[in-house]
Amino acid sequence: MREHKTARTYTITELCERFDVTPRTLRYYEEIGLLTPQRRGTHRIYNERDRVRLQLNPPRAAAGVQPRGDPRNPRAL
């Protein structure tokens, strides 16, 4: 018989702590399509794909760098 493995999921708090970023950073990455969490009510549920994307694309906000084109960053215009 095959075992059914449940896919690992992460909360926004778990990913923020793991990558040393703010919840706003993860929400921004969701806005631009880098992350695609599922929703359960008002909660975001991130999957292994989202975690790997963060690992391969370290959040620039952790280094104090805002993404290019961000309207809140006057130097990006």
C-alpha cells in the first residue's frame, strides 16, 4: 500500500521567522505573484513551493533594499 503524505504547509509567521522578514514583505510578494498562498478564511497558508521560492529568491527587504518600481521608493522611479 502507498502511504498518503500530507504536504507541508507554513503560516505567515513561520515564514517570516525563517527568512527574517515582515508579514508585509510576504504580502507584497503575493501582490506581485511571487508567492501564491491558499486562503483559509483570513489566514494565508503557504506551501513548500512558496518556501522554496523564498529560499531561491531571498527577500531583498531583509537587506533593506526595496524592489525596483516600488512607488514608495522614490529612487526606483
